[in-house]
Amino acid sequence: MNRKSKVIPRADHRISRKHIDTNALKVLYRLEKSGYDAYLVGGCVRDLLLHHIPKDFDVVTNASPEEVRKIFRNCRLIGRRFRLAHVFFRDGIVEVATFRAGHQDAQPQHGRSKDGMIVRDNVYGSIEEDAWRRDFTLNALYYNIKDFSIIDFTNGYQDLINKKLRVLGDPETRYREDPVRMLRAVRIAAKLDLKITPQSATPIKALAHLLKDISSSRLFDETIKLFHTGHAQPLLPLLYEHHLFGILFPTAEQLLHDSLKKQMKLFLEVTCRNTDTRIASGKSVSCAFLFGFLLWMPVEQRCLELQEEGLPPMEALQLAGREILHEQTKITALPKRFVGSIYDIWHLQYQLPRLKGKSIYRCLENPRFRAGYDLLLMRAEIDPTLEPLAQWWTHFQQAKPNERKRIIAKL
């Protein structure tokens, strides 16, 4: 702390106001006009510098949440652990935070749990204090609306140029404060093709277990962010390397240590590639699609075990699905609205091989047919015996009604 900030003038960086959300600009200018300091901060500044399109534009200011609410009638204060102001517009929300100070001297009852996790974060401070309490150096860059410069207290601008991801402060302490930072580290590194510095990477393996203390609902949200950024393929080896995959998907992790290791790894790679391809082409991706695919092999193996014990295939599948989803929900709280869809995707793997007239059309009418068919295609990539079935369904979908009748007649 107390280091001199570096100021990058407008002429020396890439950020232009035409690339900034108009609502965020309105908030920045209104705060400045009201006599407060106002900056864009975090991922939006980082992404703009890399010519990426930010998902959100976050504003930070020296105005308290209550003062922000007085300035904006369309404002609502949220949060207890971290008090924020949400400024509402017809086409979105701009989140406004007040500069925070660190918790270095805080006692457990004053903001931290006995294990070092931050449980309350409403200690306000200066812009410099706010910078040093952020997670990574490249997320501690501030875009100043007054002169369009970038203010850098942590050498984040140079780290961005050098493609390095560095934790601010002592990495072990920062990970203990919020274990989800370990997931953010690998997600940002995969998304931006960055190298996590050795000092920041080393503690992750030993501290990965701390993620078990995070609420299952929060871990569900973070898992979706991991795999739905469009960079799941480069992310996967980072999850393996830092022992994070097994924390999020323990039943799938078990298969990475037995005779199915090669098939499991290949299937996960195919799943991630398929997800990235869909996102890159503008197609939708769903949570049911993601979890249904990631958990398919554990379900399939458990189903085979139950069949060996004498259960009929569909009954075995139902029981296997319940067992695997029960274990997964302990870690990532799957919303009930997705569970039925996941079962449909799995059931289709047993229904698609039943090439009989009525069964064929029932499959096509299933709202999850496309996802079930996609899973079949991915399974065929690692199991050549499924290729004829996958090709048959591809041909049947493309056929016209009269041709479909002829195809069925030949079965």
C-alpha cells in the first residue's frame, strides 16, 4: 500500500467511450456532476483493454450507498455482506459500489470468520485501499471519467500486457478470504489465455478443499460461469492441474482414476468443445445440457452396475440418475427445473436405439430430443459402435415425411 499510482493517459490506451455502455456513462457523469469521484473498474476495464465486449460495467465511487440512492431515484440498495447500489434503467442495471478498505486488522467478529473467510465487507475506504483489496492486479484498473485515463495502483496494466494473472496480496490469505477466487483464477486464465503466476498458482491445490465450505447455490452459479464463457476447453486442464475438477464433480473425478480414465477424459474434452462451439456460433446452452453431459458417464457406469445386480435397464437408469444427482446437488445446488430435463436427456440414450415406428416419433416429439441427440453424437465420437445409430438419426431428421416412412419400413 501507499505506492504511487500509475496514470495511463487516454492517448496511451484503447478504451473509447463509444465502447462503454450508455447507462454506465450516465451513472458516471451524474456522480461526477454531484461532486463525487466515479470510475469504471474491474473486468469491464480489463476486457475493454483487450478489445473484448464486457458482460457488465461496474462503477465504483467515494459516495456511500445511501448517497448514491439520493442521487438516483431509480436506485435500490442490496446486500448485507457487501452493500451495493443498483441503478435501474429500462434496458439494464448498473451496479455501483463504494470504495472498500481491507480487513487486515479486523477481528473475526468484525468481518472475518475464524478460518479467514470474509463474512462482512462494508468497511469503506479510499480508491487506493479499494484497489489493494481486489482479487487480481488486472481487475484493479480504474477508468476515470474526468479525463478518460486509467489509474493503476497494482501494476495490473503491465501484467495484462505480459499476459500474467497475479493475485493481489498473499495468495493463501486471499484464497482463504474467499475460496471462490481459486475458480475465478482458472476461469480468467482460460478466458484470456493468461498464465497464473507460480506464487498465485501454488497454494490452490492445498486449499481447493475450502470450496466445500461455499454454499452449493453459489458453487452452482460459479460452475455455470466456468463452462459457459465459451472457453471450457482450455479451462478443463487447468481444473485438473489445480485439483479443482474433483471438488466440483467428484463422481466424474472417480472415473478419471480407474480403467475408464482415457474415455472419461476424452468425453469431457468433447463436451467442452461442443459447448464452446455452440456459444461461438450464437446457439443457446443450458444448465441441463451442461450437467447432463458432464455427469453422463458416471450415470452410465452406475447404471451398468445396477443392471448386473438384476435391475431392468430403465429402472437401473432411474436409480443411477437419482444417486448421481443427489451427490452432485450436495456440491452444486441444481435447481429443480433443470433436473427433469437432465433425466430426459439421459432417458433418450436408452430410447434412441429402439428403432420402432411409434418409439421413433415419440423421441422426436420429446422437447429434449435435440440435447439427447447431441449427447448421442458425442458418445459416438469416443465409441465407434454408436456411429451407425448416430448416422441413422441424422439421416432420419433430414428426411422428408414420405422418405421417413420408407426408412421406417425397412427396419
